[in-house]
Amino acid sequence: MNTTIPSVAIAMAAMVAIPAAVTALVHRGDRRRPPSTLVGDEAPGALFTVRARRWHPVLLRVFGIVFLVLGALLMLLSLAMSGDPEAAGPLLFGTAVGLFGVLFLLLGNGIARRRIEGHDDRLVVTPMFRATQEVGPGAISRIRPTTNRFGGLDMQAKGYPGTITVLATDAAYPYLCAWLDLRAPGPWGEFVRSTTR
């Protein structure tokens, strides 16, 4: 397989365009929502804000940039070897490394966006990539321990698609636990019993 300049250029352009497009779409969606969903701003009247520690998304973004640069260098190497039949190896490997870089960047942006704001009568949940939604304490139907090694909890709520996952390493995690204990004692009691067996 001969590596041509257009195929390398298309692969490099895709590595830059995909994370830029997803990031732009997420930011555009954030601008149409209430100001409390913007990362970095505390919501007016919020008792606490549960979010990832600041170094988590930074670390993922650094990994993403390193992988993107490494992928681009491998693609340039395949371009320099364009007459060699073995040039396909660095091109394919560079594309795979670059895609991992894109994945790390998307995860970093999603983790930076993910948050739960606790108010007296509701939780305002902003997931990694979906729209923000309010969840009242009466809507919380089940709380389970997470299955990851960091610990935490998974909440299911009526009217909320999917599961609300909170890691024990997240900032303000104990405040969320106290909020659930006070305002959703039924599901919280089942959660405590399941973790103390």
C-alpha cells in the first residue's frame, strides 16, 4: 500500500477537526442553558457543587495532546517513507494513536463539564455530554454503590435517562451524601445497608 500526501493530510485534519467540532457543540449547548451549567461558575443559591477534581480533566487533556502529537509525528514518518511499502505501518499506528488522543481530549472535556449542584429542593445534574436536568429528591428511586475502584454511588431517578454516577474522589462528595441522607432517606438507607453487608 502506497501512502499518499492526501491520505496523511486527511487523517491529520480529522484528528484536529473531530475534537474541535465536539467541543464547539458542547460549548454551544452550554450557552443555551442557564448560567449555572457553565463549568467554573457557582450556581446562585447552590449549597454545594460536586465535580471532578481539577487535575482529572487536565491530566486527560495532557494525555490527549501527547497522543495527538505522537500520532502526527508517526504520520509524518509515513509521509517521509512514502516510497517504501512498509510505510503503511506507521500511518495506521499513527492514526490509531491520534484517535486515542481525540478520545482522551473528549473525555477530559466531558469530565470538566460533569457536575451536580445541590439546592434545597433539587439537584441540577450536568452530565458529560447530555443536557442539564433537574432531579428532585422524590424522583430518586435507587442508589447503588459504583462498580469502579474509586468508590462512589450510582443514582437512578424517575424521568432521568440513564444513571447519575458520582465518584467518592469528586469534590463535595460528602455534602451530596449528607443531602441524600436528609432529603432521600429511603433510597439512602438502602444504599447504606448494601454497603455495610
